[in-house]
Amino acid sequence: MPSDEEQIRQIVSQWMEATRAGKVDAILPLMTEDAVFLIPGRPPMRKADFATQAAAQAQAQAGQAAPVIEGRSEIQEVQVSGELAYLWSRLSVTVTPPGGAAMERAGHTLTVFRKEGGTWRLARDANLLAPVQK
């Protein structure tokens, strides 16, 4: 059986792959029901908000080409203590809308995971991505 750290790294990998593939339904089970996302300049976003926002984006794109989302997560540290764990990473994301210019954001994230029923899930995420200066 993979170690706790390996399981957490796998969640990040699954999240990144599901994002690239536009599979929001594959992302939702990776987070706790009370998940909270902290993003600069915006109010905290909960799991339900995440799901609603993603569904609205998918609906707005129905019949249109979806944006291409590419990302890379460079995990810097994973620490596990009982049923809680955290990781911090350097994340870079490029979103290219159909027929539009690529938008790049990069920065650090601090993510807290909680083990529920033997499975690690994202519980809190502080996302400090900012536009990339060229």
C-alpha cells in the first residue's frame, strides 16, 4: 500500500490530469464536503461554489470549443500528522481560450488534506497564483 505521502501526491496528480481533461466530476470526490479555497481578492470558495462555477463554465462552453488548460505542480514539501497533512507547492497554470491569447498564472499553494474513511481528501487550499509578468 502506498504511503500517506504517496497517496497525497497521487491526489495532486489526479487533480491536474482531471483539470487538463476538463473532468470536473473527477475532481469533486478528491475534496471534503467542507472544502474551502482561499484565493486573493475573492471571498472564500466552498466545494458547492466550486461545483456551481465549474458547471456554469461547462454550460457556457456547450457547443463551443473548451479552453485548453495546462498546469504543472512542483510539490516542495509534504508533512503528515495523524489524520491531517499539508503540502506546499509551486503551481503554474496556462489557460488558452479558443481563438484567444494564453493567460498564465503562477505562484505557491498551501493545501491541507484530511483523511476520511482511510482516504485523503483536500480540505483547505490557499492559492497564491498571480499573473505571470513577461
